[in-house]
Amino acid sequence: MTQTPQGNNMFWSVQSAITVGSSAAGTNVSNYNVATLHLNGEAYVNFSSSSTAAVSTANDIKLAAGLHSMTVPKQVGNSQYLNYARVGGTDVAMRLVLS
């Protein structure tokens, strides 16, 4: 993870490329306000206070391939995780930038 200063108390945090597979995985985004994702395929995503939260294909956000920016919802006193899983049968490459 690389942090690049962007003014007073602001920075970008560029995560290593992530392979999004059929099993749900998560990234701790508690210290950030915006998650910017670039996907090369479709993926389901959700925000949760648990790193082990499952991704539900019926109720979660389905993102198409491309660039997406999402505001990280805040919960007082709780950690916040971005959870994700691929949509189809092929793994998806994701680049995640947090700010």
C-alpha cells in the first residue's frame, strides 16, 4: 500500500491489485471516505462492519467493468469493510484506491 500526500491530512492509498473470485473477500476502509474501484469485469460489492460478511447476489450492488467511486458509509464505533465477489465464472481484476 502506498500513501501519497494530497494536502493537509489528506492522502491517496493505492492498494495492490486484487483478484476478485467466487468467495467473498473484504478490505478494511474504516479510515477512508471514498473508495475508487477499477474492475475488468462485473462484481458484487457491499459495505459492512464485518470483514467476514457474505456477498448476497440478490441484495448487493452489482458493478459493471469500468471505473467507480463510492462514498464509504460511516458507523459510529464500528469498523467498515468493502466486501466483494465476482459475478460470473471468471475472476475479476480490481484496482482499489482509497482516499
